[in-house]
Amino acid sequence: MTEQAISKVTMDKLVSLCKRRGYIFPSSEIYGGLGACYDYGPLGVELKNNVKACWWKSVVQERDDMVGLDASILMHPQTWVASGHVDGFADPLVDCKQCRRRWRADDVGKPLGAVQVYDQVDASEARADLLPAAGQIVIRNIKIDGSNGAPQLESAGLVAGGIWLDRPLPKSEVQLIGDDFLLSPGNILYPNLRSYTIGFPLPSGAALGAQLKLVFRNPSGLLERVDFTVQFSGGVTKYEGGPYCPDCCGDLTEPRMFNLMFKTYVGAVEDEAEVVYLRPETAQGIFVNFENVLASTRRKLPFGIAQIGKAFRNEITTGNFIFRTREFEQMEIEYFVKPGSDDEWFQRWVDERLNWYVNLGIRRENLRLHQHAKDKLAHYAKDCTDIEYLLPMGWSELEGIANRTDFDLRQHARHSGKDLSYYDEDTKEHITPYVIEPSAGVDRSVLAFLVDAYDEEPDKDEVRVVLRLHPALAPIKVAVLPLSKNEKLLPLSQEVYNDLRRCWMVQYDNAQSIGRRYRRQDEIGTPFCVTIDFDSLEDNAVTIRERDSMKQIRVPIEALKPTLDAKMCGEPF
RNA sequence: GCGGGAGUAGCUCAGUGGAAGAGCCCCUGCCUUCCAAGCAGGUUGUCGCGGGUUCGAGUCCCGUCUCCCGCUCCA
């Protein structure tokens, strides 16, 4: 069922439906659009508001330990210095000239340093005990520039070369895997005070002055490359610099800076005005208000602050409809806990948040948790688990739950000079709380709810398209449909419509055939249709038709509201 | 930014240098009866933009803009 359902929905179909029915439009479309910006149409804004309302209800209204906040988008510029965004949120990027892949300059490693080539190695210096263990360095290749080195490499001579790494690597993590000419168990690893020399036989054809490339995997699993010139006198060779493409070891372009924070100016005269940023995350608005909330609401640990709001990131690469946009909306919680209880609360929030999606109708098998490897964590995080959804283009992150430790509060205390500690009355001491941050994307959630709800089923020669949205999320809860446009049905239909619309978003539609109107409501996800027919004029009863099963029940008009209410709260149809 | 794809009706798309089209959608009318029904009508186009070639360009050439997908990161 799942595989089938997923295979039915494609981004193209969904994008088309969204535009056709008024969920989501490309931004500024009459001017040709603006990349990666979208506008929520009449139905989209309802869905999005419902998603936010369900979240707010779940994490604020129904909890004792949470309060809300709505901080401004523009904040004091120092905020972003303290948070690390000014320094750390500008990505220098490089492109590989060979394979065209793009990398963060940080990720491609730093130059290895000098290379020495020896003309002779005394076998007694071999330190086989240092060759070892877990696989981190892999020497994969050595080439002679300007030729396809292979023929010359077949008869490796007795001469040995060495690579001198400026960055020493732990011995226990060093492994030389020599499945080609380069390495054999006899290869030599010289430990040095601050570096290693890895010995290897030079190809016999490598003449004095030959240009060599050494390519190997570094501890992160990325390729690194050293270019050097053979000098049999034992001297230090020329070092070509780097780094190189971690994927193919091709040459990279110069790093280019991309600032991921949108800048703007406070003050009407631009060149005298102060630079401020559009916030790249809502979280900092919570941290800077920690003391205000604490003082005004008399909270005790553990407690949390929830916020929904726009955030802006000048992404280099956007795309995938509303999944990755430069302007987006977040639903964030900063949940403050006593240090030591952070691991437990972290897990509780992961469970809590996962259940939220499931309770709103997303199939569990289309969700998964992804725990970040410790060495991939952001600088502020001790732990991080993503909630991922199986979108048509693959598993994609909807929400990240991070253990941010006390990093943010300490940073803001330091930069602002204010005391952001919490007085623990149990232990009579001041502590800086740890914080668990469940941070969800509104737009991504909307997309996931739409994708998961989208269904097609055969209907004679046609296909019935249904958005099986949870009633709490559906933009229109009820459609009121007179069976025909006959005037006699009008007064009662209007009466029912006007009564219901005081409770829910209701649509009135008398155009075209009843079947067509049902299908239209199915396609926009309306869970219930109420039909007024000629019998209604006599018996004061109407028909409720349910979206998913297309089943119908007849109820007295006076029982209509409570019946619909019960059905929307999950009573079986 | 690099690579690929695409711009023709609200949507999906066809269109061979010679009158801008189809299906769906939408709207109006008829119908006393329940799942995109039928019948009769109807609206909707700077063919992305600007040049050029040509008697004639949606079609060929050049330029340009925009959007989509992938590559990095993240909500």
C-alpha cells in the first residue's frame, strides 16, 4: 500500500494540483516568478495555519511546561555574533573543475604540508608495528603527471618516497591499504614529533624531477592529494598546494564567499544606516528573551518556549518546491532543562515530535529518525536527531531535534554581559540550563502532509484524486451542496451553510453535477460534504458524505453540527 | 556558480516555414435527485523577451530573461 501510494504521487502532480486548486502559487508569477519563493493561496493559507495551530495546541496549549513567544525578525546585530552566525554562517564554496561538484571549502580539507622523498630507506627502520588497525588512511594511487603512469608503476623499484604530514594522525587510526603497487606490508611509517612519514616505493620509471601525485583518503573518508617533485638527493620537494576535490581529486576553483544571512539596513539613509540581518533562525529570539520569560512567568526548570515565525537564509542552492526556500517558516521550541537531565529530555522530545506527525495522519512507515554522527554535529550540539519523511525525491528532513547544551545561553551571557543563569532552589546554586531544541519546518511539514495525503484511485475510466488530509488540517472542513440548483433547495441550503460556517471553514457550491462537486471536494481534501435534497424539505434531514470511504449517512439537521464535530474528532464514519 | 531540462489557454500538452490547437478545467442554460453524467452554448493566448533570416517565424539563427531538476547546506 505504501509503496503503491508513494509511487502514485510525484512532485509534478502535486505542484500542478496546488496551483490549480489554490494551495500554492509561484511567487510574483506575472513577472516570471522569483526563484524558490512561493505564495500560499486561499487553500494553502488555511492548511498552513492549521498545521501551525495544531503544533501550537500540541506544544503550548496542552502542556503545563511551555509558553509561547513571538520575537521580532530584526534583532540586534550582536545577537548573530554571539550565536556564531556572523562568523560561521558564511560559507566559502569551491567547485571542482573536473567533476563539477561543489564543496564547502571547509570540507575539502587543508593542504597536507611538505613532502619529502628519500632515495634510500634502511629496512631496519621499518616499523611494522605501527601499520595497523582501523582504516582511515588509504593510499589509493600515485600517478606520474603527463603520462598514464601505469606502465611505469608496474616495476616499482627499491627507491622509497615519503609523505610528510603536517597534521599528525593518531597511530591507531592509521591504516595503509595497499592493493596496488604502492603498498605492501613492508611499507614504512616513520613517526615523528609532529608528523608522520609514510614510506612507499617510488616507481622505477620516476626520474629525477618527475611530477608525482599522491592521492589518499583522509580520516573523514575524503580524498586528499599531494603533488610533489621527485628529488633523489633527499631534499624537500616542491609542494603544489591544494586542496583538491574530495571526490575525484580534481583541481578546485578559488573559494568564493557566500553570506547565508540576508542583510538589510535600519535607517532611511542607507549609507549611514546600521546593517541588520533578517534572522536565519527563530531560536535566538527565544534565547535573548530567556530572562524576560523566566521573570514574567515564574517558570521553573524544566520549561520551554515555543515560537513560530519566518526565517531567512540566502541559500546557494534552493529547490524542490517549498522544501528548500530562502524564506521559510519555523516552529521552534527551546526547552530548558537542568544539566544532567538533558539526555532524557532529548529522547522524550524526539518521541513527542515523531508522534505529532503520526497523530496528524502521516503514515509511520514514511517517517524515520536519523541520528547524526557525533563527528558531524554542529559546533553547539551534543546530540541531534532528524525526523525525516519519504518525499518523492527521497528521505528529507522535516525537523531536527538538537541538544544545544548551554552553548547559546553562555554565548549570550558573555556577549551581552547579562547574567542568564537560573537559580536552582533545590541545590541553592546558579546554573546555566541545557536546552533541547525541536526545530520543525512549517513549509516542509505542509509538503509532507500534502504528499502523504495525496492518493489516486480508479473510478471507472477516470481516476479519483483524493487528498486524505486529517480533518484538523483540511482547509475546508465541510462543503454544503444542494443536490441541484433548483430554487426550492436554496433557502434551506443557505440556512445550513450559514449555520455551519460559524464553526468551520465551509464551502457552498451549487455549480454543475453533484458527482463533479464531490470530486472537486475530494481533490482539495474536504473531509465531509453535506447534501440537501428535496426530501430534506420534508424531513429536515440531510446527507453527510465522507471523503475517504464515500459512504453516506442521513442525519437530522439539528444533529448535524454535533455529528460533524464527532466525526472530525475521529469517530468512525 | 556548474551541468541538465523547459518556457504555447487556468492545468497537461500537441503544433512538418503557410489561418494558434486538443483534452481537461472553468462559466451560462436545461434537468425532482447522489459520485468528474447528458445536451446546448461560452470565456480564456504579448506562443517568455529582444533582434535577425524570410514574401511569410510558435517553428530557423543569434542574444537575453525566467523557471524546474541535480551538486553544498540546512527547517
